[in-house]
Amino acid sequence: MAAKSGDTPAPPACLFCGIVAGSVPSTSVLDTETCYAFRDINPAAPVHVLVVPKEHLDSLEAVGSSQAVLLGDLVDAIRAVAAKEGIAETGYRVTTNVGEDAGQLVKHLHFHVIGGRSLRWPPKGSDAGG
């Protein structure tokens, strides 16, 4: 994906930018103009899909009012994934981690959509997402 004017440049080795660009394999669940959703390779539940913006943003901390439309697109994509995966009616969890202490493993904004079984609160172990 070519960077558009005003986009935050992606780090050279951003895994999720590689997935969005198609140079790193993934199992696609949803692909829109602004978002891409794919199956987590280490799922915490029967349904565990990551929803990422195609534009590189390090985390939710990098999001401001100028990304309001993108945030709306991400929420729409999350809801579409939940419906497509059959968990919209039974319930699902959406999480994002910000920074190392929160467990953010890839510095590219992403949301975990987790469901397909009963989840505990507070999350422990595999319920939390990565």
C-alpha cells in the first residue's frame, strides 16, 4: 500500500503493514477501503479476528480528531466481522492494547474481536488478547 499524503510513515518492519500490503500472508475476514480484518494466528477463542486500519498508526495513543472518520470505519468493520462470524447476537469482546505494559506486541493500531464462547471478566490468560 502506498502512503498517501498526510499518512504516518510505517516503520520499515511493521508486521501489520506487511499483512495489509499482502507481502505477509494472512487469512482475510474483511477488506474495506480503509480497514483490513484477519484471523489471529494465536487465537484466544473460537473467533479471534484482528481489525486494523490500512493507514499506519502506532496505537490508539496516536489517534486524534483528524482520524474520526477512520475510527468510525473501524467500528463498522468490527461490527461487520462480528456479524460475519456469527457472534453479534451472542456477544463478543473488543480490545486494543496501548504500549508494552498493556501487552501491545505489534506497534500498529489493532482491535481484537474475540468471541464464540463465554468470556470471563476480568480477563485472564487467553481471554485477554495480545
